[in-house]
Amino acid sequence: MKINIYYGGRGLIDDPTLYVINKMEEVFRELRVTVERFQLCDLKNSITTLPQTLKDADGIILATTVEWYGIGGYMQQFLDACWLYGNKDKIASLYMCPIVMSTTYGEREGKLALATAWEILGGLPCSGICGYIEDSTILEVNEGYNKLIENKAENMYRTINKKMPSLPASNQAVKQMVSITKNTDLTPQESEQLSQYVSDDTYVQKTKEDIKELTSIFRDLMGSSEDDGQMEYVKAFETHFNPIPGFRGKYRINFDNRRQALYIEINQKDLVCKYDQDGKVDVEMQMPVDTMNDIIYGRMSFQRGFMSGAMKMKGDFNLLRELDQVFVFEETDRV
């Protein structure tokens, strides 16, 4: 028989949880049980690979210390890794004994959290230990506490050895429902390999750089496509320019979700149409790209767009109305 112990505390000398698991190890070794301990605080860079260590175990102990609130980050990371990369078929046959010692408050909640998490993973529960221990020396001098710890270790041995059944829990039903929507369709071997990649900082960093490079490439491609669409507007205004003698006006059209604004300057027969954010204008407009498309395809005029609320403007309203005379777009136009 083999039992793995996963310790999620900080490894402090006076940690009462360490005293409990040391005492339980003594009992297991007397019973000729192979015990392997994993100190998550020392393995924090490879926690995602630890679910692989479950495959040769008959039972496990999840041990942590509540120093402030909850079961702690290392233990939570390990449970997350079990959910993402663990072999659920193997977990389903594993008994787990939760051990939670508290130096503040919340040992019962912590023990319940570990038991619930393991049941949701599909594992089998064992009776655990929890307690408020202000000073670990209290455990050392109290023979009754030591006897209780030894009994828990013996009970866990019996439970695993006899493969005692447990009644179904609603937590396992939750696992089945969640797994339907979150299924990754990975084999245990693929999950194992993925967990190794995740724990490899060099691989993760290289992957992030590759994603960043691809994002930059796609952004450039999308930018090129957007520039082509913007040049279409410039061409449309230049093609449909209908100069009016004596007319002058400066306009800027801002588009939703686009950084560049279209600048139009009319000086009698001269037209300047370009993308420029700076400079003083007589009329400034704000509109969606769809509204601009409706205008240059002749489905809407500037004045009607403003009156219907499809666009906003500030400046001289008379100059806005003149745009419909200076640029004549017909519904049959396609630029």
C-alpha cells in the first residue's frame, strides 16, 4: 500500500499540521505502508505536474494550515491541477483524508472545503482531522491528542485496505454535470503532457511570445483592410465632388471604433480630403461606419442622418446642409 501526503502549508517549524502528518507517517510505517510526502511550498513551480504522482497511490492525505483564511494558495493550485490534468478514473478509486490545523479560525470550513473538492473530483472520502492549535507544543505534551491522531491513521489504513464503500454524494453529480460542458476530450496521457508544458516556464514564455507575434500580424492585416475601407471614403468624396462657386467649409468626420478621422476642406473648386485628426474645423461629426456607408451609397443624406439621430454634429448647421449639395451621392452609386 502507498499513501501520498500533499502538504499545502508554508513549512514553518512550529506548524501544527506538520506535527500531525509526521505522527501519522510513523503509524503508516509501522503498518508497512509506503509514504511519500510532497511539500507544495517547495514544488510551487511544478504543482501542475503533481497529479501525475497520483497514479501509483492507494490513498492520499491533503494537509494544510489555516493561518489567515481558507486552505491556502498552494493547495488550491494543486486541486485546480487535479481538475484540469488529473486522471479522473484514477482519482475515482483514491481515498483522501483531509487534515486542517488552524492557528486563527476556519479549520472546520477548510476541512469541509477539501472534502467537497475531492468529492467533486470524483474521489472517495475518509474521515479527517481538524483543530485549532495555537501552539504546536500543545500536541506534543497531550497524550490524548496523539492517540486521536494515531487512531485516524489506523482508520485510514483500514478504509483503504478493505476498500470500504461510501454512499454517493451530490457533489459527484455536480462533477458529472460540469464535466459535460467543460469536457476537454483529452486522454490521461495528453493531460499529463499538457501539465508538463504548463509547468515549463520557458515553454510558457515562448508560447506567449508566439501568440503576441501572431496577434501583431493579424492586427497589421486588419489594419490594412481598414485602411482600404477608409481610402474608399476619400475616393467617394473626390469622385462625387460638385463645387459651388464661393462656397468654403472645413469638416471632420469621426467614426465609431476608428482612431482616424476624415478631414474635408472645400475652397470653391478646390477639395482636400484626407485622414487628419488635427486642425480647426467649422463642422465636426460623429457617426458609425454603417451610417457613412449609407451616405456614400445614397441611402441617406447628411442632414437626414443628423435629424434621425444616426449621427451627431457640432458647428454650423447651414454648412452641414450644404454638404448634401457639394457631394451628390445617388443610391445606385457603388464606389
